Amino acid sequence: MMTKCGKGNEIVYGCTRSGEKVPNKEGESKELPIAVIGGGPIGLAAAAHLADQGQNFILLESGSSIGSNIIEWSHVRLFSPWQYNIDKAAKKLLIASGWTEPPAGVLPTGKELVKSYLDPLSKLPDIQRNLYLNSKVISISKKGLDKMKNSGREQASFVMYVEQLGITKRIKTRAIIDATGTWSNPNPINADNVWTEEEGALSKNIHYGIPDIAGNNRHRYTGKRVAVIGGGHSAINSILELSQLGDSVEIHWLMRKKKVEEAYGGEEKDALTARGELGSRIHHLVDKGKVKVYTPFRIDRLIRGNNGIELSGEFKGEKYTLSEIDEIIANTGSRPDFSFLREIRINIDSATESAGALSPLIDPNLHSCGTVRPHGEEILRQPEKNFYIVGMKSYGRAPTFLMATGYEQVRSVVSYLSGDIEASKKVGLELPETGVCSINLANNLTCCN
């Protein structure tokens, strides 16, 4: 069992049970842990692989519970069944504990994903004792070195600055796996992808993500004129939820796609049946006139007018203003947060904001979820030795991520960090061919925090 030692706000892992550090010739503790940041499906999968390999590790989650981001869309049903949502190492550890695996072909909700899989996984002794909730990483550096220093850089430990209940602590680690995802960083409504003060001023009337319209948010949207912005599966889900309110709600759908048919996806041709059904259901609602579609609509201004919110921009090539909107649901995707990585060296693609070497493999202009080639440690490797960005964050702004892809990523990375180079290079993945698969996390599909 890993114990802590250190003074004041400094925490050191890899100590003897008596609380004394085991020094090596560099003066660091003999075996600093590997840190995993993010307690969602991919972060927990990394923890499961580390536990299975007998590695010292810590798992840091900024929220008060495991899967805290997923809980925000707990009411949404995934369109990938359980067989694609469970990591192999996690399954091995869970079954050994007496866990009953959910039926492979069933589609879980976000709530069920946490309750039936992530929560039991986090409570396994080998993971629970290394799990720290309410632990937000605010910065990462190399011990005693700024970003520009080269001498001794590869041998120096990482130093993580972590806020825990208002106290900032320093934690030394030998490697870091960043699985923080992108959920908490939604894109703005503005078509130029720029945040404006005007949008911020309307925050009380904008929901980023998929609101629980059938539950706690029912009264918020009943009897209202609602604008749903976005052309992916998240927007479709939001509209389908709104449609359950019947004629009491007026739905306006704004997207940048050239024509609405592009949003329907593969429909009956989609290898994931539930996702195909989403396209067919929204197609039916549009044909019945239950949803008013504006496409292509590129928003450049939104303000609060005398009779509600006004959305102005270019609609079919001409200036247009949609007025008297009561509520907005923004399903415009998300972006990674690199703010706490400024003191370490990373290679990020300038267009996708994905891990640099990964970008050509995941470009959403060329690939769907099911056509992304398997990739592992070598592709995800960053200039800073033993630092990796995995999961949805590794894809940056590209919306083609699947949980199964993230599971293979962390398997390969952990194999490498555990010294099994051969296993790290053997990457393989079985995914359903998707037809059309331009999705973003809120897509309630198989993504993670």
C-alpha cells in the first residue's frame, strides 16, 4: 500500500511504511507514482491498467465524485452498448471482485454508466486507496526547472500543484497521464468560435449541453421559444427531448451545415442502431414541421432585445435576425484546456488541438469514429518525457472520439510506462463502422471526462 510523507503542503509518494523516503542517487524517492488526472471512464481505465500492472499511481479527480462530468448528462442514453463501454483491465479486476457485468447489448444512460461500472471500479481497494476527489490540478512543472531549461530535464520529476479544498499542495510524480477530457470547456455560440461579453451576459438563458428536459428542467422550457444551436447528435438529442413537451414549445434549430440532411447521418445504414435511430427520428420531426430549421446559419451577434434574445448573423448568405427567443440550448462542441500545462513541453496540432502526431489520423474531414486507425503510446508521446494526453482531450476539437479508442490508448501507455515496450506497440481495436460520425462529447455517446 502506498503511503505519504513530506512536510507542510508537500506530499511525497513512494515512502516506507514508517514514513521515511527511500532515496535514490538523484535524491528523489525510489518510486514516485504515476499520476492520472481525471476520474472519468478513460482515467479510471488507466488506473485499472496501472493497478493490474502493480504500479504505484494516484488518480486525481477535480469533482466531488467519480464521473462528475457524466453526472451532468446522466439522463442521456448512450448509443453504444455496454460491450464498447467497458475497459478490459477494468473488467478483469471487477469480475475478480464478484461484480456482475451488465448485458453486452444494452444501451446504458450516463447515470447507469456511473452506477453500474465507474463507481464499482473506483471502489476496488487497489484503486480507492489511490483516489483523491476534490483535487484540481492547477499547474504542472518539472522539479526546479522552468520550461526553457534542458539540463537534467528528463531525469527531473514532475511537480503537480493541486488544489484540495482550498489548499494548494505539491505532488511529485514520475509520469503523468492527462485524461481530463473537454466537457467543462464548451465552444461558444458565435460562428467565429469567439467568446463575447454579450454571450456571457445571457448565461442565465443558455444551457451548454443536453438539459434534462423531462426532469428538473421541464418548467424552464415549457411554453417557450427555444433555439437549439449545433448540427451534431447532441443537438438532435436536445430537440428530441424538447419535442416531448408537445406543442407547448416552439423549436428553432440553427446550424452551420449546408443542408439539414447532413445532420441525419447514416440513419438505417448506421452500424450503431441507436445512433441511426436518432437521425431517423429527427428527420421525421422536421418533415412534420415540428422543428423550424435554419441552415446554414452563422451567428455573429446575440443580445437581449425588448421581447427576448435576438440571434443575428448570416442565413443562406443574407443578413438575418431571429428574435423573441426565450431560451438557448448550445450544442456546439467543446475544446481542451491547456492552461495548467503551460510549464511543460507539449506538441499540439494547430488546427485540431489534438496530440500533434494524432491529428492526421483523426481529422473529422477525413475520418469517422469507426475509421480512426488504432494508435497508442508512440503516437501519443509528448516532447516532455513520460507525459501523455489521452482520451477525448487527445482528440482536441475533433469530434470523432469513442471510449473504446481511449481504452486502447491507456493500455498502450501503461504498458510502456511499466517497461513492456513490445505490448505498448501492439495496438488493435475493433469498432463498428459508423457511416457518418461527426459527434462531440456532449453527444452522450461514448466519450468521457
